[in-house]
Amino acid sequence: MSWQGEGRAPAAGGVGVHPERAIEGIWAAVPTPFLADCTLDLAGIRSNARRFVDDLGLAGIYCNGLMGEGWALDVSERQAALDAIIETVGGRAAVGVVVTHHSHAETLTLARHADRAGAHHVVLMRPRSPLSAAELHDHVVGVADAVSRAVVLFESAIAGLRFGRPAIVRLAREGAILAVKAALEVEETNRLREACGERILVIDPREDNWLANLRRFGQSALYADPEPYLFQTRASQPIVAYGKAFGRGDLAEARRLRATLDPLRGVYRRWILRPLGRGLAPNAALKAWCELLGLAGGPVRPPLKPLGRTKRFALEADIRSAASCDRSPLPTGSEMGAAWPR
């Protein structure tokens, strides 16, 4: 989807990007479903991918990252998960995949596999290794040189996941990277945009910031985390709707539609963003929320702990309460998806 229109500011970043490499429209970081015995649920991965594309019309899927429990998957599982998604969505949606591994050699293995499989781009997080600035630079450039796909960096405020502005600016100047998914405070993201100029795309993934980013920076891509599938259904797509309203130049309608999501944003902050901000994995809550919407989720892998019966019901109550608000667009009752075992 493109949000071009009279309401859109000139695009900031990626001016020289080839159209096939551009990141446009709404993307989402997706979970990796497991079966009850914690083995990979390939059928669930395929089913979710169909829902994301056929029901929600996502332009892209971002897999094997923090929301996808990439740290809990071995190399063969990460490859299998990617293959299942690409085989399912075909050419109907683009796929970005995190290929970072603590081993540089395994990172290259994953990146080359993604290249052969037809991923749109590969994503690098900062390796949790004691690398110098020069070594970190060479790590990224080594991946970029090994594949024909574009490289996107994930820059996060979470401890240990920062490349840092000087490293990113250097890589941007050298043409080694296409974009940065900047999960930072707004001011930091804006400083990174300014430092990189128009060499690369610097994308704020927060859905609640998207309208402001559309207005100020022309950020046509919402390279999001789970919001596009947690906040939307086939019948109700307020994120899509306010993006289109903005593209038509109807800012008042865009603001009105955006406001309908405020109740769900509160639930999302409580269960996903706040734990993440404390350095805790929110995957158990994410998967429980997915299951409430009829998506495949399953357990989390040890050492992560399941959500537990009490918290699971509290999450359900929060979601149903938000979805029943007069201003919330989400359906309620049986329309919300699979019932949970009591």
C-alpha cells in the first residue's frame, strides 16, 4: 500500500533507493508459533501468514526477531520458519528476516539462505559480542557484501542492541544499509534522521507515532511491531483507514480514526511495551493475545515462562474491555476469535 496523496509531506530518506528495495506500506513483526511440545508449528506459521496477507493486507512480514523469539530458534528452525512464510505469501507480500547470530559465520549462513529464499531484505541486530567499533562495522559490511538483498539495521533502546549513531551514519554513507528500524525515543530517532540525511530510511516502528511521522517526515512505511494484527481484523482496519485518510488530505478524519485505537493502545503499553522497556520478553502475552484473535500462538520456549491462568484472564479482560469501548473499532464476543480453555 502507498500513502501518497496531498496530505503527505515529501519523503525523507531513501531518495536513491531502487523501487524493488523500497519499504512501503504496513509491515508487522510476527510471532513464531510452537506446538504444545514446543516444537515449531509450521502449519500455524503458514496459517498466520495467510491471515496477515489475505485478511489484513499487510505489505510486509518481519520474522525471527524479538517478537518472533528468534533467540529461541536454532539455525535450521529459523530457516524453516522463513521458508514457510515466503512459500505461503508468494509474491503477495515482502518478507524481512532477522539473521543475526552470535556467530558471524552463522549470521552469514542465515543471510545467504534468506537471499536464496527470496526475502526482501535481511535485518541485523547488534550481536551480543564484545566487538569494537571497527569490528562491528566489518560485521555489517561482511553481511552486506555476502548477499544481493538489502540490509536493514534494528536499533533499539533495549540494552545491548545499539549500533550507535556514528556507526549507522558511517554505514549509511558507505551505502551498506537500506534502512534502520529505530525503536528509540522520538528525539533520538529524529536526531538519527538528521544525521543520516536522505541516504537511508530511518523508520519509527511505533504505530502511535505514525500519523505524526507521516505529517512531519513523510514516513509512508509503518514498519511496525505487532500492532497491525493485534489492533485490526479483516472487518476492521483502522490503521489502514487513517493512513488512507491522511493520503487523501483529510487530516481531521485521520485523527478521528487514529483516536479510536486509544483503548487498545493502553492495553498494548501495559502488556507489551512496558515489559519490553524493562528488558523483559513480552512473548507470552503476545501469543495469548494472538490466540484470542484466532491466530496461532502456542507456548513460549524455556526459559521464558508461560503467562499463567490469572494473567491470561486479566489480559483477556483488558482486551475485551478495550474492544467494547464506544470508540474502539474491534469486534467483540465470538467475532474476536478462538475461545480459550477454561
